[in-house]
Amino acid sequence: MKLTLALAQINTKLGNIEANLEKHLACIKDAKASGADLVLFPELSLTGYVLQDLVPAVATLTEADDPVFRHLLEASRSVDLVVGFVDEDPRRRFYIASAYLSQGELVHIHHKVYLPTYGLFDEGRFFAPGGSVQAFDTRFGRLGILICEDFWHASPPYLLWQDGADLLLFSSASPGRGLTGDSKLDSSAWVEHINRAYASLFTIFGAHANRTGFEDGLNFWGGSTVYDPNGSLLVQAPYFEEALTLCEIDLNQLHRTRARLPLLRDERPELVERELGRILHK
């Protein structure tokens, strides 16, 4: 089975959901015309990143009569979507979220579990942390979604791997920081290294959509990627510019790689559970 994935590396307008929705719908139209089966958008793609006190004003409901999501749900009838937004629960808590939409239905929502509150980041002041990491079934198999800081920690990708995900969808709003010896940004080099490591360590496909553009003094570097289960780079979007980058994913590669390298077969989650219990209850 093959899947054509589109990485929608976009620049968003802070707090302007109407303009961002228009950009989403234009990207979806172009992706569909190019033969995409699934479009992956960056973190908080509908709202912009440095929201702070704007958070309650831009919160969106994933319902068919919502003025934003009704358009996205309709668009998902012809191509699956992963979109980033601010989710509000019934108790009026706000989450950095990504929603998977397919065939006019909401399939899954992931709430960002790890909220950075160091360096440039202050998410913990404005958002509640998510409380679960779960894979979910789609017409392309079992997938998993993580948001930015989630995939800087080893446990969420590991949990999705053990929960059956063969394609991990990473969304981020990663700003540029530092330079390496070869003039690459230190932040982009590190992210690419980690993404490749997960793909090869877990013998999965890892797709990452990062935003671009400037916002409140931050410069987001783009450079979205897809790695295969061998850790090979399949495609990379350009740095520092908007792009719709398509990648054909051959899901049969999972069979070939895992026959050669049966890391999933030999993994021992019961050992992890036992030893974590011992560590936590010392």
C-alpha cells in the first residue's frame, strides 16, 4: 500500500483564524490536485504560535457547525487532514492540539503533553498539558500524532510505537536558534537528528511538518521532513519559506525493514513496565 503525504509548511498570521483558514483551504486544494492522500499542517497552524492572552479568543470546537471546522471537515471528505489549533474542553481548559480529520469526520485529537517553559518558551502559563498518548486507526493503517516538545521526550514516540503506530506525524512551531559548523541552524540539525533516530530505532515512518515565517521576534525555520523505517530521508522541504512538499510513502517498506531488523518483535514492554514500577516506587 502506498500513501502520498503532503507537508504543508506554512506561515500563519497570529490570532487571525479567518486568514489562516483560507490558507489551509488553498493548501488542501493544491494538495488534492497533486494527488495527496493526507495533508499534515504544523503546530497551531490555525492560530499562530505566540498567542499568550489571545488563547481563549482563538479556541475552536471540532464540531460540524463550528465556523472553522465545518470547512475543514468538508474538505476532509476528499483528503485526510492533520490541523493544529487551540482546543477548549467542557471545564474551560485550553490545549495545544492537533486533529485528524477524514471523510468528513473527526477521527482523533491529540493534546500536547509536554509544555516547554524554558528559554524562549512559556506555554505552561497559558495551556493545560494533555494527559494521554494514543495511536489511532485510519484508512492508511494505525498512526500517531505528537506536537513539538512531545517528540523531544523518548516516552511518547515509544508509547505510540507500542500502541501500534507505523507512521508518526510530528507537528511543530520550532524557531531557529544557534549555528553549527556547517552553517546549519543548531535547532534544525538537532530536530532532524532526533527524527531520523526515531524512524530507524522504531522502524517506522516519521513525518514532520514545521512552520515558517516570523512571529513576535521568532523566526521559524521550516525544513519539514519524512524519514523511512531505515532512517533514510525521503523528502525535505526548504528552509525559511512556505512550501507544499509531497512524498510517496510505500508502507510495504515496514515489512522489508522489520524482516531484516526485528526490533519491534524483540522489544519487551513488560520489562519496561516492571522496571518503571520499581523506579517509581522506590
